[in-house]
Amino acid sequence: MRRDIPPLAEVRRITQKKRDAWWTVMLVDPVATPLVRVLAMRTKVTPNQVTWGAFLLGLVSAACFAWGDGWRWLIAGAVVYHLSFILDCVDGKLARLTGQGSVFGAWLDFVFDRIRVMACAIALMAGQYQRTGDTAYIWLAAVVVFLDGLRYINSLEIFKTRHTMRKQIKAHIRAARRAEDTAGVAFMEDLLRDNPEADIEQDLRKAAEPAELAELAELAELAERSEGAEGTLRTEGTVRTEDALRAEDEIGEAAEVGDIDVTGLPQRPRAKVIDLHQEFRHRFPMYLRLRSYLLRHRIRAHLISGIEFQMGVFIVGPLIDQVIAATVVSGALLLVFELAIIYKLLLSTRDFARTLDSFEREGVAAAA
């Protein structure tokens, strides 16, 4: 039995995400977090082994759905699917708690999730088709697999697009700073090349006469070094609004593009705040209030994601014996939220273009 595992409250802090799907926060974490602590303390199970267990339970759920001869099998399949999803959350929490996470484990988890959804979708709809003879279930199987794939492909591409925009903004800021640094440095050989008649010795004597000038030069050099070191530690002095407010990957309070003082850190450089969601928040001012309320309860604003879609199809529908209705409603809600995310990305790209234009205007003004 390991004695280095912290109390449950600390385990929650380490393993639970700062924001997550509402289904996970309300119906999974209360069970998964204590289970993770027990597994870490009393067993030698690894996160990858838990991933395999979740996958196998998913196949058991698919078998229950495929049997499909009666409501009881649907209930059994729904219950086993939820247990499979709990284990699917446990593997990541266990990896964070014990430090056993790996790149291969993340790949295995993702691939097994997609296979589980595909297997359960085909099994559930095939079982209901065998039970009722309604060909709509055949089409629903294809729709479920398509929407699940669409959700994860879309999220990956949106992440890549946002990452690309941030990289370009940071590259512009780095280039501007390099230009400023270059403009502030003069090399003696360059000055002599431009002014071959200069009296070097006389100029150096005049520059060295006032002791105050030497002290100021030394202080300026120290300040420049300090500024450079702090800029490195602060990711070159750039603070994205969304990073500061979510502490991970989304955006927060609205802020104009400009300079702000970092309170309590007077020696640090002024931070340029880049807000790539300014237009979205301007058009939907209530979004911030709703998002802040949800985040206080660890719930992300994306209320219908791939997780809620799966739960609607594989748990809610079978439990109430309304598979078609639950699948249609879940799929429609998923599409609505995906379209909202795409629209939000569109507005973000406009903010991105305006930000680059502002950089160009600043560069032209500085050159003038």
C-alpha cells in the first residue's frame, strides 16, 4: 500500500480538470476521483491497463445493445457503457496522479474511444433494427459514427487554426522587438564607415568626461538585461487574454488590444494583450456572464460536445427506450454547438486580421 498518495481533496485538485463537460463533472468525477485514489494506493494498475479495461467494457456494452431483444438489455448496455466511460476518465486521472502518463497512452485512449463509439453505434442500431425491422436504425448508425468523427476532426482543426494564429502574432512581436533592438545598437566600425573623418579618440574622451553618463550607461545596460530576462520568462512579454483567464485553452474577459500594467510587478515590461475574441464578445455580451457562472462550477461553456452526444445516444436513449428520438435530439444539439464554435472561429479570424493590420500600421509609424 502506497503511503505517498495525498488526501482526497488534494487528489481532486491534481486529477480533475479546471473545466470539463457537465456530464463528467456531475456524474463521473464524484465516482472516478475516489476510485483513482484507491487504485493508486492499493494496486499497481497502470493507466494503460485501465484504458484496456474501459475498452473491453465498451465491447460488453455493444454486445448488450446487439442482443437488443427487450428493454432490459438496453438498460444493461446503458449501465455498462457508463461504467466504461467512468474507467475512460479514470485512466487520465491516474496518469496525472502517479506521473505515469505517456504519449502512447494518449494515442491508445483516443483510438479506443473511437472504436468503442463505432462498435456501440453499430450494435445498438443493429439490435433495434432486428427488434423492430425499421430501416431508420441503419441510417442512424451511419449518422452517429459520422457525427462523432466530425466532432473530433473539427475540434482538432480549430485547435490547429488557433495555434497558427497565436504563432503568427508572437512571430510579429518577436520581429518587432528584434528591429527595435537592432535600431538601438550602433557598431563603431559601421559609424566609421559612414563617417570616415571622425576623430575617434576625441569623441571617446568627450563621452567619458561626465561620470554621470557612465553610471547612466551602466544602469541602462543592467535594465536592458533585466528586461530581456524577464521577457523570456514571460514568453516575451506577451499575455493572451484567453490564456490568462482560462488558465488552460479558452478565452476570458474582453480586453482591447493595447498595453496594460502588470500590477505588483513594476520592474517587468508592459504586457501587450491580444484579444482574438473581441468581436464575438461584443456581439454576445451575455456569453461572459454565462461562461463565468459555468466555470465557477468547473463546467465548460461548450455544453453539448462529443461526450454529451455519446451519453444521449448510448445512455439516455436506451434507458427511456427512445433510441431514435434521443439520437436525433443529441445529434441536432451537437451540430448547433459545432456551428457556434465555427462561427466563433470565423469572428476570431477577423480579430486576427485586424491585429496583424495594427502591427503593420505600428511598424509604418515607427519607421516614419
